[in-house]
Amino acid sequence: MTAQQPHKAGALQHAVELTRSIIPPVHPGGRPFIFGALGATLAIRLVSRRAGVPAALVTAWLAWFFREPKRVTPRRPGIAVAPADGTVSHVVDAVPPAELGLGGDPMTRVSVFLSVFDVHVQRSPATGQVVRAVHKSGKFLSADLDEASEVNERNSLHVRTDDGHDLAVVQIAGLIARRIVCQVADGDKVLAGTTYGLIRFGSRVDLYVPAGSRVLVEPGQRTIGGETVLAELPTAG
């Protein structure tokens, strides 16, 4: 091996690492769409190179839409981080989904609306255990409507944090979204900020925190999933 070979190998590795840091990985739930679009693009290009250009752009957009960027999650106890990227649409007191069995007392609900331009993976709001995961069929109203929390198709999680707080996080399908992916089940351990699911094409995620929590965001504020602290939870005792 010449003296230049280790240098070239190091430069190549650096280039690969730099590329990975710039281009985020893709969530597995989006790969069938991307590979399907890629196959269609290659087939179209065999017929017409010009027609292959918009097909390639659609493929690139799908790869961008299903991105799963790395996030740095605050690790201090007693907080709930944003389960999704998007815009805070509502901060209200509301009863959590009945199917979770959390009772009829209102909790504080922070709703985050995801446009087609936002990252569409969902992340655990806190470290703890999934007590219950329930999917419920429903309508496909526009996800920015307040009533979407009750009538739209959804997947609900009851998460009990390591310090004993009960949270609910709900993936809600929207006007265009027709598919909710949830990768966790009853009894699974979750780590704050880690990806647990995906909603395909426009949607909403609701986070329910205990009454008495100090909410740190306002309607209209942008959130970064896994990083933005939505609320400080009540202290024990």
C-alpha cells in the first residue's frame, strides 16, 4: 500500500460521513413508495428521457418526504418533547381518547399539525413504557380542524414515563393521509426522541399531558420532533 492510499481512503470515508450528515436516512415505511417511483422513472426514461425528468423529481420528493433526520433530545427529567415536526394548532384541555382507558378527566392537549413539507415520522415524547396502543378507524377530515381529534382515523398510545406520569400521544390521519404506521405495541419500552411511527402525507399528532403541566409552546409556534420541549410535567408529590 502506498503512502497516498491511506490518505485517499480517509478522504473517501470523510466524504461518505459528510454526505450522511447532509442527507438524512429514509424511514422504512417510505421505501416501497420510493423504490416504486424509482422503478417507474427508469421505465419511463426508456421511452422518453424528457418524460423521465418529472418522474425523477417525484422520486426525489418522495425520498425527501420520508426522511428521518437525527435529532438531539433533551434528557432532563420531567419534560415532554414534541412527538412531531409541525405547527402547534391547539393548546386546550380535553379528555384523552376513550380507548386508552385514562378516564374522563381532562388533560392538557397540545396538537401539532404536519403539512406535506414537514418530516412525517413520530417520536416518543418521553422515556417510559407503552401501556396500551390502539388503532381506531374513522373519518379523514382536514387534520387542522379541532374535531379531527375525535372523529378521524387515529392510532393512540398510552405511555407511562419512568417517573410515573401518564401521557397520551395520538397519530391522526388527515384529508390526504390514509395510512398510519406504528412500530410499538403494549409493553414496549420507548426512549424520548426515538422514532415509533409514521403518517403518510399530511396529518396531525396530539400530545396529552397531565393537568397542571406547564406548557411551553403557543399556537402558531413551530416544533421540531424529538427536540422542542412542549411541557414541563408536574412534580411528584
